[in-house]
Amino acid sequence: MRFRIIPALICHLAAAQLTACAVGPDYTRPPAEAPARFKEMKGWHKAQPRDTALPQKWWQLFNDPELTALEEQVAAANQSVAQAKAQYRQAQHLVQSSQSSLLPVAVLTGTVNRFKAASGQSLAPSGIRNLFGLGVGAVWEPDLWGKIRRQIEASTDNAQASAATLQALILSSQATLAQHYFQIKILDAQKALLDDTVAAYAKTLDITQNRYAVGVAAKSEVVQAEAQLHSARAQAVDLGAERARREHAIAVLIGKTPADFSLPKAPLEAQPPTIPVSLPSELLERRPDIAAAERQMAAANARIGIAKAAYFPSLNLAISGGYQSGDIDTLFTMARRYWALGPAGAALTLFDGGVKNAQYKQAIALHDEAVAAYRQTVLTGFQEVEDNLAALRVLAEEVQVQDKAVAAAEQALALMLNQYKAGTVSYLNVMTAQTVALSNQQVAVQLKGEQLNVAVLLIKALGGGWNERSLPTKDEADGDRKWTDYLILPVD
């Protein structure tokens, strides 16, 4: 009957600690200032009502199958993401480790000793005797002040922060891949432009050489045409190094070596998509880095309770039982059984030179730091959205103006070439017109690349297709098993 009482006693003590107080402040999310609307939304083309949120696979907005195929590989193959996933699993196991502190530590012991007793004390004629033992012991510290519960709370918040950090890394890696991808497409477009320019310059050189051959052009004009041709060829060659660097970066992002990946050349067909922009208040729920900062703030709040619980006395309870005998044959008889139950120790710090007070104040300061970091992350998020909204609006206007400049430069070049063939202008006029036309065409291509790049940055600033509801719940962050799964039910 004594052993039947022990499980019931453990359950009652466990229930008592669940209803006991937990010292320290309960967490409430500090307010973060959020504007009613984005300042740079003026003139923004809003999405249709059915498209008020970014899709989970946000890159599909660009309608580029090749980009989609690459983006699908980031979460599965990127090694930095794999590292972050392992860190999240570590955080889950830390929660389980914290939960285990609510339960007693039980140990099964077995002993076999053979020794010689002191003179006059041995029962055996030879002075040699044996001692066999088998027992079970448990030590438990009831969570009277909520220290362990606050530790579980902090560990769970850290696990959720780790999950949000993982999503922030995935989003950042996917956005970086899209930026490299579009920049490669822009480089290919620039290369095609330069190839066309080289072909045009080669024809101009032929005309100049023919004019020189019949004595209507100077040798200097031929040299200038040759120099301009070689300069354009050099620019085309130079683009190869930048393209290779970005191609290698994509390979690493999808978990491959640069030697195992190549991106074929293809024309740039993607257009900046219409990006749905939600209200500023929703940004707090859509960015994983903001969610991570908020969860870290909650963990810091729980650690204040841990530090405060150190002021209160600690109590350890111990229970043990088993069998002990000098003869193995009689070890498991009732006469050789023993048990013990009682406090193993209680301690209250009377003087520590201010250590606990310093640790408590440090926990408060760390919480204040986490609050400031959270609010700064929120402000940075608003800034990034505003920056990219403004950039997209200005770029759209700039593209329209630049398209007109390209058309005018090409028309001027055509007129100048006709006049040069007719002998009414010098080659210097042609070279100037060609330079202006090429420069404007290059700027037009670069502006299109900037539009795509800023579109990706805006999607990233808006949190991609992520939402705070994607965070693991408290139970999911706790891991596979809860400490209540280990409770011993009373025996009737």
C-alpha cells in the first residue's frame, strides 16, 4: 500500500505546482507605432479586390517558369536554410528539456560489494562479507514560484522566434535568387544590345573605309571608327564576368556547386507585376523578421520571471526504496525492503552580495533592449516598403521618359548616318550620335532591370507570402511530447 500511495502523491504535487503562482510580469505585446497608410501609395496601381494578398509562391507573379523552377529549390536545398532548420529543431528540444524540469529525476541503482570488515565486527569467520542492493530513487524540485514554467515559456517563445527566423532566411534567399536571376537576364539583354551595336559599328567602319579608299574621308575617321568598334566589343566581353559571378551565386543558393549549374541565355520577357500592398498595420503580421523580434521580446519578458524566482527559497523532495541484503538469496524478501520519503533539502539565500538583484535588473534591461529592437525592426520594415514604393513609382515615370529619349536618339542617328553618306557632315557627328544612342539604349535596359529588382525588394519588404499565422503554435513549438504525457496516474 505504501508504494501505491507514492504515484498519487506525485500527481497531487504536480497539480499543486500547476496552480501555484508564477512570479514576474505576464507578457503583453508592447505597442509599435504604425501609420494609417503608406506615404508613397499616392498614384500606386492597386491590385484587384480578389488579389489583396501576396501569394505564398510570390515569384509566380512574374510569370517566369524558369524562375519558378529555381525558387522551388531554395527551401529544400539551400545549406543556410538547412542550418536554420537544424537550429529550429534545437530550439524545440530545448523546450522539451525545460519541460522535463517539472518532473522528478528517477534513478535505478544496483550495487554489489565484497569487503573485509574491521576486527570484531565481521559475522563471517573469515571476516569477509557481501552486500547486495537494488533500489529506486527520485529527486524533485516543485515549481512553487513558477521558475520552471517561465523557463518553458521563454524556451517556447525562442522556438517560435527560431521558426520565424527560418522563414525570414528563406524569404531573403529567395529574393536574392530572384535579383540575381533578373540581373542575368538584364546582362543578356545588354549583351544582345552590344552585339547589335558591334554589327552596326562594323558596317559604319566599312563605309568609312570605302570613303577613305576613294579619298573623301580622312585616315583619322577610319581610326576613330575602329576605336569605337573595339570599345563596344570590349564592353560586350566585360559583361561575361558579371554574368558568371551571378550564375555562381544562384548555384550556391540552390545548393549546387557552380560547376554543376548553368543558366542558358534567353530574352528578358518578365514584366514588373502588380504587387498587392496591404495596410501598414498588417505589415506587423506579414514580415517574419518582425515576428521573430516580437517572440524574442516575449522570451525576454519570461526571463524576468526566472530572475525574480531566484529570490525565493528552493525545496527538493526525495523518495527512495528498494532492497538490501548480505545474501543474494534473501535480497527480494520483505524483510530486506526499505523506503524513505522526505525533503532532500531546502535553501534560501540570505546574502549574495547583490548577485540576484543584479541578475534581475539585467533581465529587465534585456527586455527593454528586446522591446527597442522590436520597434526598430518595425520602423525599418515601414521604411523599406516606403522606399521601394517610391522607387517603383519614380522608375515607372523614368521608363516612359527614357523610351522617348531612345526613340529620339535612334532617329537622330539615322539622320546623321544619311548625312554622312551624303558627305554633308563629318564622322565625328556620326560617332557622337552613335554614342548617344547606345547610351540611351543601355539606360533603358538598366531601368527595366531596376524595376524588376525593386519589385522583388518590395515583395520582400511586405513579407512575401508569409503570415504570422504560419508560425508554429505553442504545442508545435514544444516538440513531439509534453511533460504531461509523462505524468503517473494514481493507482487504485
